Amino acid sequence: MKTRRITLIVLILLTVLFIVDVRYFGSRSLKEPSVDFNISPGFRQPEAHKSQEFVRPQHDITSLYLKGRHGVVELSSAEGDEIRVQAIIWSDREEVLEVVEVKESISGRELSYELSSDLEGEEVGLGFVVEVPDGMEVTVEHQFGTVRVEDFLGFLNLDTRFANVNLNDVEGTLTIKNSFGNLNLQRIAGPLQLTNAYSTCTVELLPVDGGYDFDIEVVNGSLKHNAGFQVNIGGNNRVGAQGKWGEGVHPVHIRSNFGSVVVNIDK
Amino acid sequence: MTRFFRLLRKDLQASLLPLGFLSGITLIVMLFTRVRIATGSWPMETALAAVSLPLVFMPLWLLWQSFQTLRVEWREDTVYTLLVLPVPGWKVMLAKLAAVCIEYSVLLGVTVFGTLIFFAPQVQLAMEVLPGSLWAVRNGILVYLFSLAMLASVVIFVQLAFVVSRMVGRAQGLVALWTLFLSSWLVDLCGSLLAPLFRWLPALSLDKLFRLYEIEAGIVVNWRLASEIGSWLGILGLFVLTGVLFEHFVEVNG
Amino acid sequence: MSITDQALIISNLRKKYPKVEALKGVDLALPQGEIWGLLGPNGSGKSTLLKCIIGLVKPDGGEIKILGQVPSRRTKAQIAFVPEVENLYRWMTVRQAIDFTASFYEDWDEGRIPGLLEFMGLDPDKKVSSLSKGMRARLKLILALARKAPLLLLDEPFSGIDPASRDRIVEGIVRQFKSEVQSMIISTHAVGDTEQLFDGVVFLDEGTVSLQGNAEDLRDQYGKSINDLFKEVFA
């Protein structure tokens, strides 16, 4: 009995203290939480930037390699035989800009541009504005940013992660590897090899002579197309579509995991 | 420590049956889901919901288990054995707490094992976009330890609530719920009151551990230790109190 | 008799439950080396008294001295208690129950176990849940008698069990009890032929001691057996 009485008294006292706490010190509950979860904070607003320009005659250079991050990459074909590359380096500290620069190198027939050092722990962004002669092979590796390709004629290889990719009026051979970023390919003509994961992907193909030979497989996602042949539903949450449009000369090979794929032919 | 381990072994042995049952159910749900995916019968959303079901159920079961592990001693009169043992109350409580934590770890292990076995392609796919298996293991362990600490604190609240409800003897459910509520408030109060004493401690930043690739994406965690330490001291205090109450003030049925 | 000769001294012990006052100022002194019977009908406070001694319920007043000490973790180590209820873990085997209990008491005498198991007719590999009530009562007694505890408290050890088990338990107590170093209280509401076990008796009636003393003295004083006296007092 004694124990019960004392326990009840303690509970009542604590309840009174709780009421007093809520009534008079209520703001205490608004204290900042002890744990912050910040999901995908991305790149902080850059404080400073600098740009470097490179202009080279094409001569026997057949391919261009660009490695960027955070910034915007803009690529297009232009008349003439000059390769024009404007590199824009971003950082939130001026001191970083003083030590970092874009390195140009030539290896065989390949010209490449990338940051001179990795500067571990520093937030540095690198974007490009590039014009190349028709028919060149261009490889772009980019993460966290945007890649825009317009009016391009040639061989294009893209390796992108966490980036939005927009292609308009691109003619040639395309090889794209993309994850965690939306992919929007408009008015594309030519063979296409696309590997995609965790993103939405829209492909609008131009009707070209010779037509297309489709081989599409989507795992854990959806597939829509207007090429006129059937979508097969397989095991393991796998859907696929194989078939020819026209004579089936240009291969369109798409593999996608965890994402939706829309393929349209602009008839 | 022999006595503690003997108590722990007893509590683990007592929960072998439900633990085995739940582990089996988890694996069966996974296997069933795997078959449904393979035959294309279920869309990914349904499959994910089915696989998540045991994970959602697990914390509820553990909470129930932490309550049940004490309640069953009274229900089956084995508390007559437990209360006459010449061991400190905190050892009895610690054994029960450790048993629940081990059960959680086993269930989690079974879930991870099942995922690796039945969903290997999906896991492989997920691993492709992560910085590496070492990253996954390191962060997995970190998340596991964090969840274990959370579980332990909740179990301590439940133990205190149960012991207090036994001491009052009437309206036990209501008293237990109110004690649960008051104890979480007390711990919060401890955290606030003691925080100024620990202001000198820096916030523990776990962002590097959580980085995706080498860049600032993913989950950044800033853990302010000042108020956390106060809260954990409060929880420790409640644990000691539970042990003392259990040893000296709790009674068997009249 | 000096205080040090007493295994247990209880003064003015009181305990109240919400609806009943179980103990109303009980005084008791148990001499060392003796077996005393705590006698009384159901609800007279016998179990509550034993629970107070071992610490399973908390008295509201009065004093308990066990071998000169107040109840504590240390006195728990000195008492072997057999409760009236089924306190065994049912999922354990007989062996597991023995090992579990053994690991908590320094006075455990493992050497006694084979003999006790054989005498009580218990299979160590059997599960507790598969034992009959009488067999479980025997096992509870083994767990108490395997210890060299200075004080043994047996709460209704003969209640609701078959005559064969009852006889075994009585015989077991007689065989294992070491009067040089041990004292014992056996509570019961049916005296019967267990009367011969008792060196002294306490009659508990509605929470108060109505009669206590040396069994032989009481027989001489009232000219009756303890059993007859019990029937007369609680008629």
C-alpha cells in the first residue's frame, strides 16, 4: 500500500511538473533538433568563377573528351574546322580558383579537357561551351548539372550521372550511359545505344532512310513506343520490345533499369 | 557476469520460438515476392510493399516483445523465481534489453540475408549507383547502430512503464502509457537542461560517411551532441531507476 | 535464547492489500536448526508472511531480521524459497531448470543433484511442461534442497499434489535437512501426518498469531496433537 501510494504521488507530481513545463516553458519544445538530415544538398551557390578559352584547328584530331561536373555543358556543331572550347570553372572560394585550372591534352587523335587537379574536399564546378566541326566524335562525362546538345552532327558519347540531359536535332551515332537524371532526346537521327538507370527517358526519333532496328528492354519500369510492334512482358518485372521500323538499318538499343522509357518516331 | 549471461540466455531461449517464426515468415514473404516478380504477376510497387511489410512489422513486434518479456514473468508466475534471485535489478533488466536488441539484430540479419539471396539482381543494380560495397557496409553499420540505440531507449521506457504499472497495481495499462509519456518528457527535459554543460562539444558531422560519389549529394547528417548527451544521461538514469524499482519495490501478485 | 540463536526474528509485521489487511502485527522467532510449521486456513496470511521474508512483497511496517540482517540481496542468497505457485520456466528441461538455479547461488551443492533426482524419480531430460503437478512440486523442492541455505521457506509444498509425491517430499525434507546449519519454515493449511516434521508451530489467523510455541510443549500443554489443536483453533 505504501509503495503504491508513493508511486501515485510521484506520478501526480511529475504530471504537475509536466503541465507547468508546457504552460510556462513551452518554447523549450521548439529547440532545434539534435540531428539534421539534409538530403541531396547539391552544389552551393558559387561565389566566384573564371573561364578559359581554347581554340584549335581540327587538323587530324578526330575526337574530343570533356570531363565536367556541376556546371552546364553546351555542345553544338559549327561550320569551319576549328574546335572552340570555353571552360567555366566555379567555386565558392576565390583562393580555389587561383590554383585550379582546366588542363588541355592531346593523346593521339584525341583532344581532352578536364580539371588540372581534383582538389579533394573543395567544391569546384566545371562546365563547357563547345563548338566542333561536323563529323567529330565527342565524349562528355558529366555529373550534377546539365548537358545540352543542339544541332550536332557526328559521334556523341555521353556518360552522365545526376544530370539533366537535353539533346535536340542530333544526327549521327549516339552512345549514352545515364543514371539519376532525366534524359530528353528530341529529333534524333541515327543509331542509338542507350543504357539508363533510375531516370525518365524520352526519345523522339526522326524518320530516316533505312529505318530503325529496335531492341529495347526495360526492367522495373514502363515502356511506351509508337513503332508499331508489340511490347513483351517477361519475368522479373521485365518488359521488352524488338522489331523493325522501315528497313531496320539503324540499330536502336535501349536498356533501362528502374525508370520509364518513351520512344516515339516522328512520323 | 556469469549470472547476467545466464539471464540473457534464458530470455533468448524463451523467445526462440517467436523469433524463428518471424524469421521464417520474413523469408517466406521474400520468396513469395520473388516468385511473383519472376512470373511478372506483381508490379514493382506491390513487390516493394510486400517486402517492406516485415520491416514495418518488426519495430512493432520488438516493442511488444520488450513489454511481453516482462509481462510473461508475472503471467506465468516465474517472477517468483526472478525476484528471489540474489542479483541486482539492473542485471535482470539489462538481460531483457540485450535479448530484445539481439532479436532485432537477428531479424535484421535474416532480412539482409533474404534480400541478398532473393533479390540479388536488384541489389546488384542498386550497388551500381552507390560509391561501392565498402560505402554500403559502412553506412549500413552506422544506420544499424543508430537504430539499435533508438530501440534500446524505447525498450528502457517500456521497462520502466511496466515496472511502475506493477507498483501501482490498478489501471495498469493506463499507468504504463502515462509513465511512457512522462518518461519521454523527462528525457527531453534532461536533454534541454544539461545541454549548456555540453555546449563545448562539436556537432558530429557524418556527411562524409554519407556522401554519394565524392560530391555533396546524398544524406548529410549533423549530430549536435550537446542535447543528445543530456538525453542519453536521462535514459541511463531511467534505466538505473527501473533496476532499483524492480529489485526493491515491485511485488508479486497479492 | 539469544538473538544470535534465532534464524529469523519478526516484530510487529504489517501488510495491507487494497481490500484486506493480510498481516496485523505478526511477531515470530524461529530458533536456528529447527523446522517450524506455519499453520492456518487459506487467507490467514501465511503466504504473505513468507513473501515478506524473501522480499516478494514489501511490508507496510514492522521489522524482519534474517540471521541478524534486514532483508536485502544478501539475505536472498541465504534463503531457499519454494513458492506455492508454479514458478518454473515451463519451456526448460529439468536439467536446464537445475543449471539455471545453480548459477545464482554460491551455496549450491551439485553433488546432491544425482541423488535427489533419483530419489524424486525425475528424468533430467524431460521438459517441465510435460511433468505432472506432483513432479513439478518435487522439482521445486530439489531446487531448494540442493542448496546449503541457512534458511528454507516452503510455502504450501503439499498443496494439491498426489499422496505419493507428498510422501516423497516429506521424506526428502527429512533426509536433506541439516539441523546443524539450517532452519526451515513450512506453511500449510492441512497439518495431517506432516505434524511429525515440526519442532515448533505458529498458528496464524486472519493476519495475527493466535498461538505459537514448541510443538512438544504445546502437545503437553493442551494434551492434544498439533493436528487436533489446529482443528480446534480453526474450527
